[in-house]
Amino acid sequence: MLQEIIELQNNAVQKLVDLTRNANNKKYTFRAPTGSGKTYMMADYMNRLLQVNSNVVFLVSSLSKSDLAGQNYEKFCEYHEYNGFLNLEPYLINSEISGEERLFIPSNYNVYLLPRDLYKKDSRLMAGPMMNFLYDLKWEKRKRIVWIKDECHIATKNLDAIEDIYFDLTINFSATPNLKRGQYPDVEITDEEAEACKLIKSVSYGDENDSVEDALEKFEDIKVEYRNLLNVNPCLIIQISNKEKAEEEWTNHILPALNNHPDLKWMLIVNDPKDCDTNDVFKAKKIPVSKWKSYAKGNLSDIDIIVFKLVISEGWDIPRACMLYQARNSRSKQLDEQVVGRVRRNPRLLDYETLSDEGKKLATTAWVWGVVNQNIRKAYAVKLYDESKDITNEIRIKTILIKNLAKNESFDITEFLNSKQTKITHKSIFELNQKLQKADYSVKEIINDYASDYTKWFHAVEFIDDIIKESNQYQCDYSKSMEIASIESFCPESYYYDNDKYVRINNWIWKRKDGNYKFSFDSDAERDWAELLKDISSNGFKKIKGNKKKDTHNEYEFNLWGEKTSLETESKEIYLWGKNYVPDSLIKFEYYLDSVRSSYPDFIMKDNKNRIHIFEVKSVNQSANVNIDKDEYNRKIIELKKSYKQASLITGHYFYLPIQKGNDWQIVRFVNGVESILSSSQFENSILED
């Protein structure tokens, strides 16, 4: 798994831990997109809290209609065994007892999974046993009870009624929290962050006029590539209405289209197993719907198309699904996002870095029809202005990475450990293993390489805090840990999300696929900086108009855009510049802030002297940072300065941190390791100078 994914998840969990450790409120919301490892992060959070406070008990209510509680229970057991979450002691609450038995919940566990159907108003559990159980934990055993609401967007009236009485803290988890109920994210992994580190797929939305036949043809196109490049059988999910239109959609549209592709195997899954159908040999109509789902789920399943009449329930994961065609109109933003989430999981997440470039692109792309992109913003596709002019060779950027301690040739683990004073008292092997599992992967690599036997393993892990400290110090010293990673350029195609921060631009490297010159940006500061770069580029044209330079050898030349320019009458300077669109971008620079992180600069520009200028735009305006931790934001700026200073020295590029305050700019510039501060006018003059 990519280290960026590990760090993204770790940082999100740590933020939640920090919030709830110093809890001023009794309710917090954690939002992460479907496919980003929400259940894993939930388990990690519980394990961390239990490590510092064994008196905590978690009640995890699974609010889905599916068997999500059972799935979570199995995952928690797996995480306990294989991921080192040794503090978790999960128990699945159930009511499968005979009529004469008394429903009883043991109180010697610390994580309880509560299925949705068990806390309905008239359920046997809520009639008394649950109240007795909670009373015993709260008042007899004096436990601190934390309620985790998995899929919190679904109503939980019966548990809500007892929340203030029994629960010390409530944590909402969902990909689609219900803002109308006040579930505003306190900690969030955004879709853009998850896409950038390849945790989930980017979505390519089909044309609204495309039919199911268009979706099937696209599926045929990528099916062979999926198998050859990913060793995975892809899957197209078709969602039809679950009411009166369902029969018409299936009979008149979906089934005829499927019959046009006899080589594709399909399966129709509905609520009643007697009505489920398939053209595969699997025809066991007497088995439950869950068995139909299970048969179609695996990465090597032969089922190409899964047609759902029912709502695709939360918790049903099928990573091989890469396409969604929705015939139904859900009229629900939350439902649409949940359904789209089914096709956004990365099918090769654990070994993504081993794939070819073509395989990586395929593994992180999903195709969706019939669902409006409900991220409030519409996605617009962009491509390089004219690929025939080979812009990717015109702009070449040296990227940087931060080496970890395992790659430091001057570090010798044996010498390091021998220099440490022998400990008088020893921690248990369980405590040491917990510390090891929480350590950075590079620290684990050092210890695993060193520990050829149990004695060496025990010795190394006893000093793991010292190794971690040494690792942090090394990575923070950019003069030692920073090196050039690769030489990259803009990706030929990308996209951006629409919003109200527009600039009309026709003099940069991008053009929209629909031909429009209207682009939008992630923030007011980005938009204003784009305006400034646009003006500089335009001034570059105006500055030397009329500059007559007779060239007796060539009467004309052609600029990058293919425009004929007379050398006898004028010469035009071309500034190549553009937004660094994160999807599929390889232009990034690493820095260290508690862990190795990646900075994707906002803009790149090449001037007429072949100098590369790299911009990471920031703002200290209050309106720009409403939901941002100010201390964390300031720490990031400080660390970026240190990183960019060293990066400018080893790459030769010019690095900038334009920081907007009010309507003014304070521009921190790094050239060959030297820092200076410019105003906007000073910056413009430095670019336009002869």
C-alpha cells in the first residue's frame, strides 16, 4: 500500500483522537468517502483510545439494512489478529436464542456491534436487556461508554432517546453525514485527498444522453485491459428503479441491451430470491439474496454485469466494480453518493505501486452514467492545449522526495543499539508489539531487517522510541534526507470541479474539452493568483510588441500555439503556465510534518528564460480558513518553507509561497536556497525583467 495512503489515514485518526481526548463537546462527526477504509480507521481510533484508557467501552451501531454489523465484527477480529489492534475485544450482539431463554449480553468485552434490527422499538433487545446492559456498564462498572454511529446519516430514534443518559461521547461515521441533523464533519478525508493518493478512484461522468448500450460498449472496451493489466475481472453495476418503473426499464431497455452482448454474463438481484435471474450457470433461485450477492462479489467472479432493483446497501463492497449505470432517479444526494461509492474502491490497493502506469490509471478510474455529480460542483474535463506541440517536453519539473532512515547509508542499526544503555526493566512483548505496529513503515523495515532472531527483535523494539526519534530527526534534516525523485510534466488530461471562483483564461496550457475558456479554482486565493499569472503572461506579449529584429534566414516562425509570427515586425514572448490539477498529477514535493506528506503545488510556470516557477498558494484571510485548524495550517506553512528552500537548491527551480492577506500578497520566494520576500509588483517585475 502507498505510504501516502497510510499517512492520510493515520493523520485523520490522530485528529479524531486529539479532538476527543480533549473533548469539549459530546458529539463529533468523522467523514470519509466510501472505499477509503472507514471501518479500518474506526478500529484504529478505538484501539488508540483503549490503549490509554482501558475503562472505555464502545457501542458500534450499524445502521444499514444489510448485515453490516456482522461484517464489521469480522473485520475487527481480523484487525485484532493481523493489524496489531490488540486492544480490541469485539462482541457481536445477537438475539438468536430460544423462546425460553433470557437475552443476555456479557459485559467483559470492550467493543460491541449492534445490528440495526435489534434496536427497533419493539425488539426483544430494547424491551429490557439493552437497558440492563447499559445500566450495568455505566453505573455498576463505572465504564465510559462511547457510541459510534456507523452510517450515521440513517435515523436512530430509539438510541437517540437514551444518548444523554448512557453515552459519554458520540462519534458519527459516514461517507454522507446528514447536515440537516447537524452532522458537520469535525474530521474529514475529502474525496480529492483520497483520489490524490489513489485510495479511491476518480470518477468520469458519462453524457446524460448516453444509453445503457453506450455503457455496455465502454465496458467491452476496458474488460480485456482490466484482466491483462490488473488480473481482475471488472464489473458493471446497473441500478434500476425499485417501484413501478422497474419492470418497464428491465423488459424494454436493460434486458434487450444485455441480449446484444451474449458474451457478457449478467445477474439480476432483487429483494425476492425467486425473482433473481442470471444467464450464468448459477441458477439456484431457492437460496437467499445474500448468496446471489456473494457469488457475484469476488475479484475473479465471472459475472460481468450486476443489475440491482433494490437499493445497494451500505457495507456491500465489490472492489472489482468499475462502472455504474443508474436508470433510476433517486432524487437523493446521499443515496447517489452511496451508490457511486460502490464503484470507487481501488481493486489493487494493497499492491498498487507494483502496477504499470497503464494499470495504475485503470485501477483508479470509475465510469458513471445517470448520476449527476453531486459534489455541489460539476466536473469539467481539461486537456493540454495542443498535444501536437508537445507541451510535456516544454515543461519538465524535478520533483523531490524525503528518504527515510532505512535508506540512510550512514545509519547502522547495530552500532546505534550498542550505543544505548541496557534497560534494567523490560516491557512485555505485547506492549512492545503494539508500539511496533504503530511505528512508521520505515522503522518497521529497519527492525525487521535487523531482527534475525527473537533476541535481536526484542532488543530492537525495546529501543523503538529512540529509533523513531532518530528517524524523525533524519527526515526533518532536508540537507540529508531530500533528493530528486523524478522529472515530470503536466498530465495530458485531467479535470476540475466547478464552483463560483471563475477566471476566463485562454493563454495557458489547458483548454476545456467542451471548448469553454471559463475555469474555476479551489479558493479565492487561487483564483486571484491565477488572475495575476494571467496578467503577467499577457504583459509578456505586450512588452515587446513592435520589437523589430530582422532575421535574414527565416521570414517567419511559429509559436507554441501554431500561430505564424513575422520576425520582421514583432516577436512574441510565450509564458507557459497552468494549474497543477491533482488527479493523475506526478508533480509533487515531499516535506515532513509528523510524517512524510506531499505538497502538490497549485501552479507551474516556465518563463522565456526557461526558468521553472512553482507556486503553492496560501491565505491567512479568515473567510478562507473557517474549517481549518489554524495552528496546523501555520505549522504546514513553516515546514513548506523549509522544504522549498532546500528543494530550490537541489532542483534549480524557483519556489514560491504566495500568501494572501486581505487583498494584498506577501510572496515568499526561494532561489538556490536563498529566501526573499516580494510584493506582487516586485514579483511581476522579476518575471518580466529582461
